[in-house]
Amino acid sequence: MYRNFEEIANRARSLGPKRAVILFPDDTDVMQATIEGMKEGLIEPVLVGEKEHIAAVAHQNGETPGGMEIINQRNPQQAANLCLDMVIRGEASFVVKGNILTTYLYRALIKATRQLAPDQTPCTLCFHQAPSMNKIFIITDPGVNIQPGLTTKKQTLTNAIQVLRSLGCDNPRVMTLAADHIDEKPSIAEDHGARLKRMADKGLLGPCTIAEAMNLPDLFAGHCIEADLLPDIFLVPNIEAGNILVKTTDHLMGGVRQCVTVGAGLITLTPSRSDGYEARMGNLALGLVLAEACKRG
Amino acid sequence: MDFSFEEIMGRGGQQKKRRVVISGKRDTNALSAILAARDRGWIDPVACGCSLSGLGKEMDVHFADSDMLKARQHALRLLEQGEADALLDMGPSNNRLFSVIDETLTHTKKSHLLSYVSVFRAPKNGRITLLTDTLINSKPGLKEKIEIVENAIRVGKGLGISQPKIAALGPLELVNLSIPSTLDAAMLSKMSERRQFGGAIVEGPLAMDNAESALAARHKGIESPVPGNVDIYLFPDLESANITAQFLGFLGSFQLGGVLAGTRLPIIIRSSLESPDSWLLNIALGLVVNRGI
């Protein structure tokens, strides 16, 4: 398993180039990362969106518009669907979200997942590197499912476990996060956590170890824990907790975050719209490594 | 970045010694903080209840035959009658404790519903920053959130933040009808525009990245003095607040302090979010926040 994003970037350099389809790259940071990714031999980009816009932004960034393949589709939903279709048909390895509302891409991925693997549900996996942790860990799902029920959480965990296993983490350590609350009655998050642990113990989620503790005060319970024993996957109760938590981890704790959204083995890179050029380069590297790993898996 | 007892106490200026009544289950860490605060001349402790009867050498013990519930009731009455200036409950800080507080304190001694405010130092600017409600109200609606905001404003004022900037957090910066917290945040934001929170400014909904960076906020068309300058983070619910505080305290290695808000008299507790050696800090926070009384 990779311990930091540098290891992922190194691995990506040995795998490229792969065909990547970039959805609405009409933004300077997105375009710059696309051009650099191409120059560094990571990707062979196919650009989807409004052709004139894309050509203009490419030109601003010093690229001749003829140097890259552009597919003209100005309707955001149709463009997102087209990108997923290309990955399904094997014409590209993964999708990169550009200057577009993530909802369009989520919708396209949900539709594709329903067709290819009806028992799965897509979820966003945020890969984190934080100063105090000597390994990469995942927080899920801060993106797709607003208030997931038990079945969706099971599908989310199964998905996350599968992705981590494909990256070489054979037996991911999982924590189902909940508030350390003051009621004696278990919260919904704790009830789901206990049920998921029972499912995992029966082997229903794939090889993994779910921690008994559902909050960090209990996990640490008065002692320090070595990084290796910390969870690889944190399952959050809902989108509100997840979204705030992933952004806290990079903005307040000084970490680095890379987001991907995966369903039915289809990889879509879903960086924040506010992510700059460097974050987007790191995101491309993760996409390459995941596309290769999931293909092999 | 950590802060010290001295620094927090320094914010309160010269203080008179407080009579503090102690209740709850005996806790070694709490006890050593109480003795340290006494030795510094900040407090004059008195214990309450049979679980603390062994403390006779260190301080007076009242109601030495009472069980924990009765001792807590006695302690709260001493507070209510002005026999004590503050209460410190060694725990456990659970629903039973908060119910006793709710039931025993009369209306005049309670300003609001009880809520909890976690305190840490923001890494970006070193400023004391508040997170709420990290412990008590699990699914606050708009009515509760108004009180939670008012409680936090009061705690902020006690810590010297006179016109706090408050980020009402959500998973995104747009109002989304499927996500009720975004509606609450928008409503609080409008209330603040109409100065219903005095000089405090509430902006929301804000995602954490917009709250943290004025640039990211502007990128999304949000023109407000709050992004990049947040004093108080208001969370959608307990899960999001408590889990975020867990990460900051346990994986981010920030020192967290905590203040019970909503009472007019200091009630000092420690939640599991703070490390056991944060008792002294929580004592300081409790006394300083309520120093005007």
C-alpha cells in the first residue's frame, strides 16, 4: 500500500500514458494540468465540452488547439454521459472532472453503475495524507449519498475495501465513525456500525477488519496508537459529516486530499472546483494508478 | 498549537478567588487540576457527595452521605443560592448530568438550552477559535441553532472576541432543499444581516473550504468578511461537529478545551474530546467566560 502521494506519483510515471477523458476543461487550472499531464507522459487527453471555449482556454495556456482531441458537446449532462460511455467502451481509462458541477458527473456514474453492476452504488473516496499519519487513509462517502441507509453504507464500504485491496492493502482496517455522544441509546450511526461489523465478521464485505471503537476517544482510550494500527478507511455517517471532515483534514490539519468517485470499477476524478494546478496533477497520478489497479483486479 | 491556563486566565484580567463546588465521580486528573488551580489562588474548592468523601484531607466535603445524583443536586443548589461561584463536575459528562442541571437550575440561572463549545487555536493565525455544538444537541433544528449561536457568541465574548465571525457550515455553499442544514444556515445568515445577533456576523451555508479561504469563497461568488476569518464554526449536527473535533484532537494533535454554555453560572466539565490533562484549561475557560458574574 502507498504511504504518501509521492509514491503514487512515482508509480503513475511508470504506467503512463493512459487515455483520459476530461469533462469541461475550459478552466486554466484544469487545462494546465491536462497539458502538463500530457507533456509528462501521464495522459493522452480527450477533451469534452464546448469546443470553442476549450480551444480558447488551450490557446491561452500556450497549446495549439489542434494538438489535442476535442469532442464538442455543450450540454453538461450529455457530456458527462459521453465521458462515462467512453470509459465503459474502453476508449479511455478514467474521467477527469473539469469546470462543471459535480452533480452531472455523479448522475452519469450512478446511471452507468446501475446498468453494469446493479448491486453496487458509486461513492466518493477521499484519499488523505496528513502530517501526523504515516500512511494514506480514505474517508468515505463525502460526495454522492446524502443520508445513506445501511444498504448504501454496506455498498460504500465494499467498494472502498475493493479499491484499497486493488492498491495492495490486503486487509484494510475500517472504522465506522460516529459521534461520542451523551445518550445511553446507540445513535443511528452506531447501530449501522455494529451491523456492518457483524456483516464484515461474516465475510460479507470482503477481507477487512472493522474496529470495535466507533469514535477516536474510544480507539485511543488513553494511549497512543502507531500509524500502522490506525484505520485505513473511515466511514462517515452522512454527507454533512463527511464533507466537513475531509475539508477539515486538509484545510485545518495541513493534509493533502485527493478525491475520486468510483462505481462498478469506473474511475472518475472529482477534485474540488477550488483545487489548483498542483492538486490536479496529483489527482491525475492517482487516477492512473487506480485505473491500472482496478483493471488488474 | 496549544494554549495555556495562564494565557486564558490572563484574558480575564485580575480575578477574585472563586468558591467552586465539586461533584461527580472522583477523577485523578480532575483532582490534580483542582489542586493546581487552588494553589495558584484561583479557586477555593469544596467537595460534595460520598464518592468524594475521601478528599477530606484536601478540602471540605459536604453531604458526604449523598449518592452522586443527590450530591449533584446539592451542588447545583449551592450554586443557585450563591453559596458557590462555580461548579465543577468530574463526570461522567453524560445525559444524566445535563438532565440534573436542566432540572435543578431555575430559569434565572439558565439563559438558554445547554450546548457545548470546543475551543482550539487555529493553525493559520493562532487565534482562539470555537466549534459548536460538539457534545449535547444531536439534531438541532433552527430554533435550537439560534440558541447554540447565542451561547457561542457569549463564550466568544468572554474570551475577548467582541464581534465574532461565524461560519454556518454545510456540505456545500448553496441552499439545497434535500439538505436541511443548508436552509438553517441561510436563515441564520439572513437573521444576522438584520442584526438579530447584534454585532456578530453569521455567514452560511459555507463549505469548510469556503469558510477557510476568502479566495475559495470569492471563487464561488461569496463576498463576505467571514471566509478566512472565522471565529466560530457552527456545525449542522452533532455527528459532524463531534467527529470533526475528534479528528482535530486525536489525529491533528490540537489541544482542545471545552466550555458548557447556556448557564449563567460557570459549570465546568470535561468531554471525551479533551485529553484528561485539559482539566486545568477547562477550569480557566469556565471561569474566564463567566467572569462578569
